[in-house]
Amino acid sequence: MMKSLASIASGDTIAGPLEESGAFTPMVVRMVEVGEQTGGLDEMLARIADFYDQEVDSALETLIAAIEPLMIIVLGVLVGGMIVAMYLPIFDMINAL
């Protein structure tokens, strides 16, 4: 990133150093490049941000959908364990009579 900063400070485009760094996807680099060429860099960066916001939301929804059944199972096991722990001594006393 420091090389990118130095390259941009020397007058190069933003897209070139971003592509060389390898830290950004080709889609992001191309969108930055188009934004530079058209003079709408701020709009393209906003679109990139919106795209990644949607991607994060989608990933979170998928994660929550996967975790929800696991949490139900864990809570069911805990409640079942408490019920067994409560009633087992009662059954032992009945069997002792």
C-alpha cells in the first residue's frame, strides 16, 4: 500500500497501483479505472461500497441461517439435561422405596 501511495503521489492513476498491490479484486480495480476516466470516481467508490455492503449482508444472513438450528439444538440439549437432572433423583427415591 505504501508503494501505491508513493505512485499516486507521483501522478500515476489510482487503478494501476491498486492492481499491482493484489489487495483488490479485478472488479474494484476496473470500477476505479472507469471512475477515473469518466470523472465519476466518487460515484464508483460509492457503488463499490454498496456492493460490498450487500455482500456482507448476504454473508451474515447465510451465517445466521446456519447458526440458528445449531443454537436450537444446543438449547434443547441444555433444557433436556436440566429436566433429567431434576427428575433423576426423584426416580431414584421412588425405586429405593
